[in-house]
Amino acid sequence: MLPSVDELGSPKQPRIQHSLRSESSNSLASTRPILGQPRLQRTKPIIWCAAILCLIFSLLLIFFGIATLILYLAMKPKNPTFDIPNASLNVVYFDSPQYLNGEFTLVANFSNPNRRIGVRFESLNIELFYSERLVSSQKVKPFTQKPRETRLQSVNLISSLVFLPQDVGVKLQRQVENNRINYNARGTFKVRFNIGLIHLSYWLNTICQIEMTSPPTGILVARQCITSRSR
């Protein structure tokens, strides 16, 4: 018996539906990347202007930095100096064999040897030592010096009941009797230079060996001062 028309056409419908689905899925797959691609946007003029300004500013900083470095190397700033041109020893006595009282006045000379650079002195502290023992200290107010300027500063150092070991006290008393007393004065200070964009600051230490006559009219007999840069 021959098959009917319906029976012959029925197996073909799933194949047609399957092909239609595959074509539709392929068309969707092909259109998805196109729909997902980002659109190209033009950069706003204000962003270009900001970028150009930043570039110009960076170039100016580099230029001024190089110019300041050349200026620094050309000037070669020198270290300021500290000296003690004059001093007086007014009082030295012991309340007991180990407790010292005294009054020592020195004239500190701060000099800026640079011809074109000013300098500022900060955190100044002057200490007086006898036989490596601290007997007095005094701070000095900050100040600024112009190029090639010198400043004289009177510093009064008072010792009140300062403990000294017995051997050190005996040594001091003998030097007072012999009319020759040896002290060490130490100056510590911070210096600051401004050279264009460069702000340079560092610490300096000065050690002065001082020889005085005995009080009450003790005067400066000899001195030697050495200034060095702190590490």
C-alpha cells in the first residue's frame, strides 16, 4: 500500500524548523559583536588644554631646576664660621670641693663668607666645657645674615652648683692659682641657604679651645676654633 501525502511530508518539518533555528542563531551571533562594539568618542577640548598646560608646567619645572643647579654649582656656597674674639672670666668658686659656681662671658662672632648668598642661623646653642665636663650652656635667638656680613653676639654663661669629680675640681683650682684656665666652648647651629628653587640646610659644629687668666679680671689669652659640618 502506498503512503499518503501527509505521511510523506511529516518527517521534513523538523528539518525545516531546525534549519530556521540555526540560521536565526547564526544571524544573532553575527549581529551581537556588531551591537557590542563601543562607539568612538572625540576628546573634549578642555582635556587637551589641561594636558598641554601640565606639559608646559613640567617643562618649566625641569628648566628652572637645571638652571638652579647650574647656579648652585657656579656659586659654591661656603660654610659660615663661628669664632670667639673676646671673652672674660668673672667668677670661679666652689661651695664645696665638688660643686662649681662661675660666670663666663664670651663674644661670639658669626660670619657669612659668601659674596652673593644670604644665610639664616637657626637652633643655636653654645656650651662651655671644662675637662670634658659641661659646666654651662646658653641658646641664641635665630637671625639672618646678608652676604659678607658679620655679627657679634655677647653670650653670658653661668654655672650654678655644677657637680665636678674631685680630681677635676682639684685641677681647676690649681689652674686658677697658676693664672691659666683652659676651657672648651662648643657652638652647634643649623644654617639655611635659599638658592632659587633649592633650599639647602645642614648642621655645623664649632669647637674652640680657650685659655683664660684667673678671675675676677680673667681675660682671653689664646684661642683656636675649628668649624666642621655635621654628618
